[in-house]
Amino acid sequence: MIALPPMHYVQLYVRSPDHLRELEEIGVHYDLAPLFDSEWPQADTSLVLPFAGDLEDGGGQFAFALIPAPVYNALRAETLAGQDTYRAVILRSAPAEARAADGTVSWDFLLANMSSVTVRGARIARRHAFA
């Protein structure tokens, strides 16, 4: 059995397609829209949140992501050491239906609600029951 790391739910401020490629390379699942159904607005409400951005950075946007704790810790260490990583990495509370006892995202929830999850190169597929 693979020991799975705690999984954080975050918003990352990305400034280029290279940032998105980097997220894929380091095993971070992301989307430009909220990842959990309970976060989506009612059908008659806009999903777009007004955000003027930082006028000095030339544009960017927030991505919603699931980030393994070791990856989050490594990014934080790089940032504290002066590396230019992401302008913002905001820890979010996982919705109640997806929250583990320690406040991170529940692996049981992920495995039950995603066809597969890849974490640092280890693909964990949901078991399908066929009748």
C-alpha cells in the first residue's frame, strides 16, 4: 500500500503557460475553475470573479489546485530562500464533503470522485465495479 501524502487545496497565482506546465511536472492537479461542485455558483450567477490583478506583473490569473504537502513545503522553502516561484499560494479550506479529519482534502473523497489521481508519478486509479 502506498502511503499517500496530505493533500492541500490551494489557489495559485499563475503568470504564464510555463507555470501551468510546471504544475503538471511537479504532480499538481489544477483547473482554472473551482474543483468541488459545492463551490460552483447557482446557474444564474457568474463564475467569473472580478480581479484587476497586479498592474506590475503583466497579467495572470488564479488556478485552483490539489497540491501534495511535500510539494507545498518545497515551494514554500524555495520562496523563503528567495526563488521566484508563484506570487501567491493561498491555502483554502476543503469543502465539508471533501475534508479529512486533519483539514486537508480526503483521499477517500478523491478516489471516490475522480477516475484517477496522479501524485508525484504514482497513478492511483479508482476501482470500477462492473455488473
